[in-house]
Amino acid sequence: MKKQPNLSFWQIWNMSFGFLGIQMGFALQNANVSRIFETLGAKIESIPILWIAAPLTGLIIQPIIGHYSDKTWTRLGRRRPYFLAGAILASIALILMPNSPALWIAAGMLWIMDASINVSMEPFRAFVGDNLSSEQRTQGFAMQSFFIGTGAVVASILPYVFTNWFGIANTAAEGIIPPSVRWAFYFGAIVFICAVLWTVIRSKEYSPEELAEFGKVEESASAKTTTEARIPASGFYRQGIIWTLIGLLIAVLIFELKLEKELYILGFGLAVFGILQLAAGLFIKKESSNGLTEILTDLRLMPKTMAQLAVVQFFSWLALFSMWIYTTSAVTSTVYGTTDTTSQLYNDGADWVGVLFGVYNGAAALFAFLLPVLAKYTSRKITHSIALIAGGIGLISIFLIKSPELLILPFIGIGLAWASILSMPYAILTGSLPQNKMGIYMGIFNFFIVIPQILAATLLGFLTRNIFGGHAIYALTFGGISMIIAAVTVIFVTDRDDKVLVEK
């Protein structure tokens, strides 16, 4: 078996550079979409349900792209065609988003923009697994974290920069997106396509034959055949009936108790998952293999490490989604003392939130180089746990701070958590995955990012209105507690690569 060569620093740099553009898109979305929705007339409690586009598109798009990128080989390689197609579509969406004339159009554009970014982003995770040996994967994902942090810093502060450095207005008439926000999105679109093109042009991919020489593709018959036979149709029927009934029961309870309509998404989502399992059972009974049966089978047969990391990801991303949705409302209302979206004070506060998001992303870019060193002397799990505790404390402490400048401190802690969330779980995961299913399992792993986001989108509005008294700041405290729970659960994860590296 041929040993896979280690890549140089600059080769890893080039293969990760596209994430600079991808995160420009995500950061512009995270820092400004709530502001755009509020400007177009959305009420504070309805914002989470408008954000449902982001997790739902990820839930649908990422496993599909992962599945097909595993089976793709073209002149551009396996993953790079998806990088490029997603970048072109996302750049167009970034230009159109801030020009939305109505709330429903902005919500629709969020769906299109997020779907396009996901097409480009999903194969990047598998790209590291393909091109780097186990010794270099932590470094590879840390490099991605650096570009994610750098891109997000620039994107987060763009409205502030355009206003304070170039004199572009950050206010506009009621129902109109401020010019500074529009120009930020235009700039992001240019960087997105250019950064991804750099990776497409300046990096290479190993062919399936080369991967086989490295021992990264199992050549046994069992690896080549589909795995549906290991789960009989009856197994899918049973699970399908259970999930469908649970989903319908939740929907009935919501109707009878006259709860918020957004909660229907939770019930219907579970029912749809059950129906898909029933459909997979029918296909398997007819001995018909397709993308649906392979994705659901791989989900059922996921490695133990992946299942353990699912719990960690659930609580980590529940916290992050709370922060992305509610930081603007929490800071402008509690620190700046206003909820009037047309006022100068509100828009100054919203711009400062962009700066704070830039702070945590900038901190993440710097911490990205510290994490591999810390992991070398402790372990990936300990490193990730420490980072999550820092982030959780940061989110909770926002409740106690009334000075805009002092808010920088908790966001530095959040930056440490963000750097680790973007690298350590993936570095741990890739060592447990079969190479010929790297893409699909990276897509399935995204389930455990988007499911807590869907829960946040359906439940946080209900909690904010009925439990938190309409105060967004309590949603951030809730997120901090969730992140600390994630820090505890990561200790119980099995990291196979850690054991291999220790033996070496």
C-alpha cells in the first residue's frame, strides 16, 4: 500500500482558500438577514421562522451533493465542479438579496442563497478527507477555520466600514435596505466567486485509482456493493410508521392546544422523515437502489463516533443559531435601548453587532492556529471542550454587560468556540469514515447541525414570546447553557485518529 504524501503549507492554503468566499456569504447572511427582515417589517417573534430557510436547505442539499460528489469524476475532479457551480449561483443571490422589495421576497432569496452556498460548501469538508492523511487533517480543518474566520471578519464589519470610512449611509426610508448593507453584499459576491476560483484553479484532487493506492478506498466486494441488504425493508417500514405517527400526533396537539403555527414545521418534518423511510422500504423490497435508499441506509449505519458527535453538534449549533438570530435584537434593545429600526440609534447598534461578529470571527481566525498545538499536547476532545466552555460563558455574560465596548470580551470567547466547532468535530469524524462515503457522511453529519437550527427556528420564537417575555437577551443566555452542555458531552466521544497518532 502506497503512503499518501503530506502536502505543504501552501498546498493546504490553496485547497482551503475557497472557504474565504464561502464564509463571506454566510457571515453577510448571519449578520444582516435579521436586520433586513426587521427593516422589511418582520416582528421580532417571527424572525426565527423566517430563518428556517437556512437549516432546511442544508438538510436537503448537503446529503444530496455529498452523495453525488462521491460518485463524480470529471476533468475538474470530484469535488471542484460543485465548488464552482455553487459559487456562481451564490454570488448572483448575494447581489439580489439586499434589493428585495418585500419581506416574502427576502425570505425566498434566503432559501436560494443558502441552497447555493451549501452546494459550494459541502464538498469542501470531504475535500480535506480526500487530500490529507490522518496526521494532517487537524491542520487542514484548522486552515479552513482560519479562512472562515478571516472571511467572516471582513463580511461582518463591511456595513460599518462602508458607513464610517466611505460615508455610505446606514439608514434609509422605512422598508428600504440601507445602502451600506447593499454594498456589503455586492462586495461579498465578488470575493465569493474569486476565492472559490482560486481553489479550483490552484489545487488538485487525487483520482479514484490514486486513492485506492493510498488504501483510502476499500476494494473489497463488500465496499463496492450497496448496503441496503443489511437493513431489510421491514426495518424501514417499522421506523417509518413510528416517525410518521409521532409527527402527526405533534401536529394534532399543536392544533388542539392552539399553539404557534411555526411549531407545525416540527411535526410535519418528523412525518416527512417517516414517509421517506416508508418509501425507502418499498424501494428495497423491489430490490431497487437509488440515492434515497443509500442516504437513509448510511444514516442508519453511521459510525459510532459520528453518533456521539451528533449530540455535541446538536447543543453547539443550537447555541450558535440562538446567537445569530437574536444578537441584533438583544444588543439594540438592552445596550442601545431602542427597537425602532428606522432610528439612527438602532442602526448604530446593528452596525456594532456586525463589528462584534467580526471580533468573534477574527478571534476564530487567530485561534485556528492555536487549536492544533493545544490538541497535540492534550487531545482533540479536551481542546474542543475547553473552547465550548469559553463560548458558553461568553454568551451568558452578554446579559450582564451594558457597555458596547465591553461586549468585545465575551465575543473573543465565542470566537474560540467558533474556531473549534469549525475544525475539531470534523477532524475527529474523518478518521472514522470510509473514504468511498466521505461526501455522503459529511452531508449526513450536517443533519446534526441543521436539526437544532430547525428546532431553534420553531421553538425560540415561542420561548421568546411566552417564556422570555419578548426579551431577546434571554435567548442568548439559553444558547450559552446549551454550549456548556456540548462541552460536557464531547468528553465521551471516541476519537479513533487520536489513538492512531498516540501509537505512532
